[in-house]
Amino acid sequence: MELRVLNYFLTVAREKTISNAAKVLHLSQPTLSKQLKDLEEELGVQLFIRGNREISLTEDGVYLQNRGKEILSLVNATTSNLQKNEVIGGDIMIGGGETQAFQFLSVILNDLMKRYPDINVHMYSGNADDVKDKIDKGLLDFGLVIDPVEKQKYEYVPLPVSDRWGVLVSDTHELAQLEAVTPDDLKDQALLISNQTLVNNQLSEWLGGNLVNYPVIGSYNLLYNASLFVKEGTSVAFCIDGIINTKDSGLVFIPLAPALTSRITVIWKKKQIFSNAGALFLKKLIEAK
């Protein structure tokens, strides 16, 4: 499958009609239609459902669309990094969950970009499972994750910062006046938890290894939407301090007692070959930690 044809497919999937896609690609409609038909024959699957007004994707088409976007993203980043190999430049792809520890990296990244204008930084927000999956596929150079790290799979640099855990509640909630919350305070509360496996293991340990005995009503990926849910109800969200600015927000953050903190680590794939921009970032990161 040629990258040119993959781009044709993605354009049609986005535009939803052959005519619109042909205009975007500066091709004739018959030429584009033939390219798509040849692609389906090459792959041995049907990619499109051709309706009267619009084209929609089959299940195989959706799969190719998702993977195709990843492939072209990787190709574009690789091309950019190679073209800028003679100067310090290119893309630094970094992902992570919501954490104040990213400020530590931001200082390094901003300094590099001031010194080397050809450096571009692309940030992806997602939980640790998402971030590691994208590192494995080559779509991210670095990931910011909570310890522990899979040391057999990734290289890593621990950061000299940690996150403090607590709960987020509405300022009218019965827990809102407490200076700290204990496991006993949460036994009868409707709990929201992160959907990260390692995070839930830590919370389970803090709760005495009995997370299943607590009334967990749901989970969240990133905290902002969960904070709106908490604000309008009576649920309690386990979260990291500082992610949501609670000032005049109708929300209150309460730390856990006993205190629970998590160390933050930057990871990357073993034997990873970086662009000169990525290599310089890693050098500065190691020097700064």
C-alpha cells in the first residue's frame, strides 16, 4: 500500500464524498475512484459503504482510518526530523497524564525552543496505558507516567517531583470542611476513580487492599469532565492535587490521610533512536533532574 494512496483514502474518509475529496486532492473523480477500488482489491476488504449522498466507512475502513492516521503522523515526524538533521531541530513528541510534574519538563522544553527555533513540541494528554501504547508504536518519543515503571521494556529517568493524592468534592459536600480524608471517611461515599491500572492499585493499597468493598460508581480518563460531574452531584473523585484550580470553582480538594504520593518518571522505548532535538531534550532532562 503506497502512502500516496493511503492519503487518498483518508481524504475521502474525511470529506465523505468522492467529488469533494477529488477537489481537495486535485484529481479527477474517475482517477480517485479507481485508486480506491484498487486499494480495496489489494487489501481484500471493503472499506466504504457508498450511499446516495455520502460515503461511510465499514468496520475495516474505520480500522484503516485509525491506523492510517498514525502511519502518516509517524512518516511526517520522521521526515521532519531527517530534514532538520543538520541543525538542532525537529519534533519532540511527548505524552502524559494530568500532573503538575509536567511543569518541570516545560521549563526545559521552553528553554530549548528559545535556543533552537527549529524545535517543535507536540503534547498528547492521555492516561498511562494510552501513552505507553503510543510509545510502543513510535508515535511518541517520551511519556510521563506514575511509578512503578516496566524496567524491562522502557528506559526511564525519575523526576525530582511527586504528586499528592486526595479527593475532589463539591464545596457543599459533607466532606468539604475536612482538612484530610481517611479510608473510613469514604466508606459510604460514591467514588469516582481513574481508569489507570497502576493508579487503582495504589488507591487499593491505601484503602487497605479493599477497593472492591467501597462504593465505586464510575471512572474517568482525564479529570476536567469528572470535575464538572462532581460539582453538580454528591460523588467524590480520587485525583491529584493541582490539576483543577479550585479557587472560586465550587470545588474543594482534600488530601488523603495517611498521605499518598506518587513519583513521576519520564520513559522512552529501549534502543530508541531520537532526532537531534529529542536527544538534546533527554540530555538536558538528565542534567536537570
